[in-house]
Amino acid sequence: MKYATVHKTREKGRVVKIDFRVIFGTVAAVMAALRQSPVSKAINTAFVERHNGTDRNRNARKVRKSYCFSKDWDVHQAVTYFTMYTYNFCWVVRTLREQVADGQWRPRTPAMVAGLTDHVWPLHEWLTYPSVQRS
């Protein structure tokens, strides 16, 4: 695992300098991972911020100053898992679609791209799938 953070130095509200700090791994390992990355060549927060935005959009309990704001940790955690798993298995993401023929696109979910499933799960299938598999 390689993990780094971005540190922005601001003057009068403007970013004047961007530094990174390696938290886990080595600088060489982080740089090697960036060279191999098909999506990014720099350490940035874009992916985390996009995930957080999607999470807040799908889970009103994470929005401050709303009637849905969570006060019960168990319910908050349950809704978080529900939104996370349904997003990954049941929610088609337009930017992940795959071109299969001339002008034809195959819709895909994040779980499909990760190789965890081969189809978009209808919510009913996901909700009724046994959590413990018996052999």
C-alpha cells in the first residue's frame, strides 16, 4: 500500500504552493505507482473528493444542517454501508461504460470494473442475496 497526502500553502486565500507527504510506503514507491497509473500522474485529492461528494449526495445523513443528520451511530453506519454497496453494485456510472460495438455502450458499475461482478445488480437482487453463503 502506498499513501500520500497533499498539503496546500495559501496566501490571501490563493494556493501558492503544493507539497506532498508520504504517509505509508516510500517516496520511490509512490512515484512508481503514479507512473503506472492510467488515470493520474500527480498526487491529488480529486478522487477522494469525488467519492465524498457522491457519498454526501446519496446519503443525506452526512449533510450538515439537515433534518436527516445522524445522531445515532448504528443507524448512520448502516445507511453508510447501504449507500456504499448499492453504489458499487447497483448504480451505473456513465464514465465507466464500455464500448462494445459501433455506437453501442455497455453500462457498468464500479464493482463490474473491479471484477467483483459481471452484471448490474437490481436492488431487489442485492437486498435478497444471502449475506452468509452456505455450501
